[in-house]
Amino acid sequence: MNEKLKETLLSILPITIMVLLIHFSTFASLDKVLLTRFIIGAVMMMIGLPIFLQGVDMSIERMGEQMSGALVKSNKMIIVLIGGFILGFLVNAAEPDIHIFSRQFAALTAPDRSHWIFVLIMSTGFGLAASAGLLRIIRNIKMRYFMAIFFGLLFILTFFTGEEFIGVAFDTYGATTGAIATPFLLALAIGVSSKTRRSTDEAAESFGILGIGSAGAVLAILVQGILLKDSNVAAVTDVAEISSRTLSHGTFFLQTMLETIQEVALGLSPILLSYVIVAILWIKPKKRDIRRISVGAIVTFLGLVIFLTGVYFGFLEASHEVGTQLALRGEMWLPLTVGALFGLVSVFAEPSVAILNTQIEEETTGSIRGKTVLWTLAVGVALAVTISILRILIPEFRIFHALLPVLGGIIILCFFVPDIFIGISVDAGGVASGTMAAAFILPYAQGIAKNTVGADPLIDGFGVITFIAMIPILSMLVLGFIYRVKARKAEQEQTD
Amino acid sequence: MNKEQKPMTTKKPADILLASVVTRGKGSQLMNLLKHEGASYAVCTFAEGTIPSHILNMLGIAKTKKELVFAFIDQSIEAQCYQILAKEMKLDHPGHGVAFSIPLCSHPNHQDETDLAATFIIVDEGKGEDVLDVLDELGLRGGTLINAFGGASMTDILFDMPIQPEKEVIFMVAPKEPLIDMLGVLDDKLDLSQPHQGIAVTFAISRAIGLYSEGKKGK
């Protein structure tokens, strides 16, 4: 239990201390209302995170594992593929972020159409790609070919896509895999992989499904944009203004919590429902498992509601306020430095990152340490936020100036790193751009954009998540490259 | 699967397998300590520990993350190794882990046999918890669970290709008598004497540290 406490403190304290430091250094001071909410939010995150992770361990991962067993035992590829598609589709369609993005999307491109069309398109893309990802695992097709093809297509399609559209489309990569989908799909893929292993060194094939799925969703949305040629930005309705200061703490808290409860219930429901169906028909779980999974589902629900309520209640507005005040000071280095630091510490608090890191350690039996991955992702996100803020501050700096080199770098690097790192890196991209990116970094960037001359908060706001998703992929690949160089050196030393 | 594999040459052949279960993350330190003392070979793998608590077990949160270290040492340095483990890893305090020796060959000078034994039970993936339940009924608590692959024959074919079936290994230290009784009970419940149902073996233990209360293992 001591270990768990330490882990939690290490993940939430850095971001808390960082914001408090900025507050007390008076670069950007929060008022009483925001400060109180921020501290309450931080405490809730510290309580919610370990509860959520415990619940995931008890139920979500177990459900993913058992469903992978049911798929594999069918011994029919077509069942695995259809099952993979349905699960990928459902999990994605229930992702709250997908609905937010779809609404923005509809508002941007086709105000007369329902946002559900876009949810459908993204989820189909995700489901198809996730299904292909399972095929890859079973047939042992190397991840690097998959990655090169998917990212190659993204690279090419970017040229045919309107500039305003690029950011929104690529933001989907980060929106697709949230805190519930991540552990479920990871467990599903790892289960399929370990149940169809011909030798024990195939652990490298377990990862990559999240990233492939997300890339599939982005591809679907890009193709849609090109086919329907509606990538012209229509009259833009402004993003919802964040202002809850007039509400009392209690009202705002209740309102936030109710919204969060809806969000988490929606995210959990497709997994629970499909598990119940599969369990009754095929798995026939033991009593022990049923008890464990039901208790675990409740624990997951509670933990995530507490955690997310904390984030939305305390962090969203605080970071927006910090962004606003820093931009108003008119010095460029301030928002850049603070942005980089915010990016760094927000990764530690991201629940999906913690889940991915545990799985990486388990699957590689510790040869790739979670801490190393964590720091690599943190540096990647810090860089990503810096680029996004630069883009806001310098109007000439366009999104494709940074995106195309990053995509190119990813495609080239994936031929020079060990197999295991390729799967891990694509997964890491979607995982790094989770809750904290959407509810802490994005409001910060928007706060800056609103108060910078020449910046358009809507256009510049899109694309922030894009980089938080893409640059960690690059930084993980660089880590893989360093591993390879080091391994080669060690080999040479041994032969000497 | 092995995290670290650095064979080192020593003059004397090792005659003791020193096994140790510690908290996740402490394995490397332990291996370094043992190698420093002269262990000829040490490997570390991930394992899960079970806590002897019924309530936690019912909720399914009875698992804790552990690392399992196997090291080969010479009998002459055994005492030293245990001193170091007690001092540096605090294995002589409750809750810090266990270590014990399995003699690799019958040694004429080996007098200090304990009344403890270790058991390894290898079953198909998913049956590990059934084994733990059987052990629990017999009052044997605190086993360690390792995920593994393989089997006597690679008969499993999935999607037109032969695969390595998943296994679970349960590993426990307890007094000799109940452990030997356990073999019979386990056979009754899980049909181990039938082909392809699993294997259970026991080993004598010559020395141990970190075990607490009768019939129970500290971890």
C-alpha cells in the first residue's frame, strides 16, 4: 500500500506544485475561487487515481483478457476480425472525447448535419484498423510495415486537406483512446498475442493496436473530408466559453460531477454490455471472476468519476487563467517555458500513461522500464506544447510546417528501431494525449490564443492535441533508436 | 523472459539454488548483492505474490507485484549471502521478502536441513487460482504466481499454426508435512495424475529467511 501511495503522490504532486509555484511567483496568480477549486481538484485526483487503477486491474483488464480468450478459442480468423471490429467500434463510439470532437467537426464543416455521422465515420475507421491490428498480431506481420503504410497514407492525405481541417482531423488521434478504452484494448491485444504465441520472444507483437486504431480513425476522417470536399470552414460558432465563476462551489461541483458520471457511464457501458453477452454465450466465467469483475467495475467507475471531477472542477479553469495572464504579460519566453513545464508534468498525472507503462513493464519483464518510457513521453509532450504555443505566438508558423517533418521522421525512424518500440510508440501517442491534454493543456493554450494579437483561438486551439499525440511517437522511436545503438555497443564489447 | 542474464565464471561449481521473492523493482539490487558476494549466475523474472487475507482475496485485489530471483551460489558463501540479504534487503524483517536455498546435489557436509520444503506446481493458464484455493483450504497461504509458456508437447494448433500454450507456475515454501499431504489433495481435485493436467514437485530446503508464523509464508 505504501508503494501505491508513493506512486500516486509522484504522479499528481508535480503538476500541483508546478501550478502553485507559478501562482506564488506571481507570474500568473489565481484568485481565491480558482485556487480553492484547484486544491480540491488535486486532492480528488490523488484519491481517484489509485482507486481507478485498482479497478482497472480487477475488471477492465480481466474483461479484455477473457474476451481475447473467447475470440481466440473460436479458432476462426473471421470471428476474431469481426469481434475486433465490433469491440473497436463500440469502445470508440462511447468515447466522450469523440463526441466533443465530432460536434466541433460538424460545426466547422457541415453545420446542417448531425454530429453522429462523424462519430460513425471515426468509429468505423477505428474498428477496421483495430481489426487489422488483431490480424497483424495473429499472423505476426511486422508492426513497422503497418506503421509505415498508415503514417505514409496520413502524410500523403495531409497534402490534399485544407489547413484548418488538418488540426481537427489529427486531434482525433488523441481523442480516440481514453482512460477506459486504453486498458481494455491493450488487454485484448495482449491476450490475443500471448494466446497465439509460437515462441516466447513474440512479446514485441503485443503493442500497437491503440495506435493503429487511432490512425484508422484519422484516416477515415481525412478521406471523408476529401471525398465530400467540405473541408472549407463554414461559419464558425465559438467554442463554449468557460466561465463558471459565477456559480457557487457547490453548484459547480455538482454540475461537473453529474456530467462526469454520464461520461464515465457511457464509456464503461459498451465494454460491460459486450462482456456480459460474450460471458453468457462463451466464456462462462467462474463465480470468483464474476464477483471480481463486478466489484472492479464499480471501483473503476468511482475512481474515474472522482479523478475526472477533480480535473474538470479544479484544473480546467486554473490552467486557462494561467494561460490568459501569461499571454497578457507580453513576454514570449514565459508562456513557452511554462507550457513546456506543464506538458512535462501533465504526463505524470495521465492515468492512461500509467496503464500503458505497467503493461510495457509486464510484457517485457522489466527490460523496458516504465520510468524510462514515462520520461520519454514527458519530454515529447513538453516539446509538443512548446511547438503549439509557438504556433499561437507566431502566425507565420503553420501547422504543416511542424506536422509534416514529424510524420516524415516517424516513417523513416520506424525502419531503424527494434520491433517492440514501434508498437509501443504508436500506442504511446494516443495515450499521451488523454484527459490531461484535453482538460489542462488545451485550456492553457486557448487562454494564450485568446489574448494574443493575430491568433485565432479556434484554429490555433485545434492542433494542440495533434502534436501531443504525434511528438511522443517520435520521442519513443528516438528512445528505441538509442536502445538499439546501446545494444550494438554492448554486443561489440562482448565480442572484443 | 529473463531480465538479466550475465553468466560469470567462478572457480568453484555452484551447488545451491538460492531463490528469493522481493517487491517489484528490488530484484536488480538483490542480484547485484548476490553477484558481488560471488554468485555464479542470477536471473530475475516477474511474479505475483498473494497476500494471506480472505477479504482481499474475495475482492480479487490480493495480488501484489513481486520479482523472483534465482541465483546459483556455492555453499561456502551461503551464510555470507544470507547475512547480506538480512542487512541490505531487510529480509529478516516481516514484509520485505523471502529467500531460501535448494541444495542442487546431496552434499555430505550439508547438515542444516530445515523442516521446510518448496513446491512448484505447473498448470494451464487460468487454473493457477484453483490451485491457490486448494492450498488455501489446507492452510497453505502466500504462494507466488508466475506466468509461463510451454509444455511437454506443442499440440495446440490455432489459426493453422502451432502455438506455445500459456501456463501458470505456483511456487510456495511451507513445512514439509502439509506440503506432501497437499500433493495428494491436489491430485484428487485437479487430476494431476492424468496426462496434460499439470505437474507438482517438491524440494527440500536447506536454509530460509523471511518466513513468518507456522504454516504460513511471510509473502
